[in-house]
Amino acid sequence: MPTDDIYKAPEAELITNSSDSEEAKPEFFTTAISKMIILSVCTLNLYSFYWFYKHWTAQKLNANRDCLPVLRAIFQVFFVYSLFSTIKNEAGHKSVKASWMAGPLAVYYIVLQILQNVSDNLPSISENLLFDSLFWIIFGLTSIIPMLVVQKTANTLNDDPEGITNKKFGAANWVFTLIGIAFWGLMVIGLLLPDV
């Protein structure tokens, strides 16, 4: 007489369908470089807060990094090196070409942020206040350069070198772009109008 337990659940080999398995999520934020430039210019580089927030959020959710993305975005000058070096190190591990160095890029970004914030206390470049303001705004926008360099590497690490998955503009993108275009238009009109 068999000693098998008649109440035991049947055993069978479990077959998993590879198409049902969860794909690895990207460890970094992906975006098209052209979209990044447009949004940075139109928002006077306020886009950088969103950019840092999205990168740190991806790190928290997909790379199991213990961090507070909102605080790291707000205090980005204190965490810019950490983000840049994380992306650079990951590129080294995955043999992705990244010919930039995290330290100098982070310093460049921080110096530009500081100069932009203290520009009100610096001597005037010209007698036209509007021209001075426009100069410092454009100067401050150069801080996007290190972000672009790092984003190209992040896109490559995410297997989307062109940022195709985040190339289209959503409703919020269009709203900020149109507000930015209106602002820049008013700045140009202000420069062209004679002083009264």
C-alpha cells in the first residue's frame, strides 16, 4: 500500500514565460537632449530642480538608494557631485564611454549656480539694468552644459542614447514652454524700447 499523502498538493514543474517577467527599470532619468535644452531655457533653468528630482527618484526606486529626492533636488549644489559620480561610476562598470570627470563638472555647475545667485551684488556690466539682467540669465543658463554631458551618459546607460522614450512634450511641458517664450519675448521688447 502506497504511503503517499492523498491530501498533499500535486507537484509540477513551474514554467515561466519570459515575456511576463518584469523588465529591469532604468537606474537614471531618461530625456531627450533637445527637450532638456528647451525646457531649461524656457524655465530659466528651473528645470534643473525637476531634472535632479527625477534622477534621484530613479535611484531611489530602481537602484534601491536610500535618499530623499525632493531634498536632493532643492539642495542640488550639495548633491550634484554625488549624482554625477554615481552616473560616471555606473558607466565605468558597464563599459559605457564617459570621457568627462565628475569632480570638475560638479565644480563648474556649482560655481555657475553661485555666480548666478550673487549676480545682483556684482558690479554692472552696462548702464542698462535690463541688459545686465539678461546677461546674467544667459550666463546662468550655461550651467545646463554639465547636465547635458551627464544626461547623454545616463541615456546611454538606460539603453536609450537619444532619449526617445521621453522626447515628446506633455501638457505641463507645453505650458512652461509657452510661459518661457512669453517671458523671453517681453525681455527682448524691454531691451528694444527706449529708456524713459
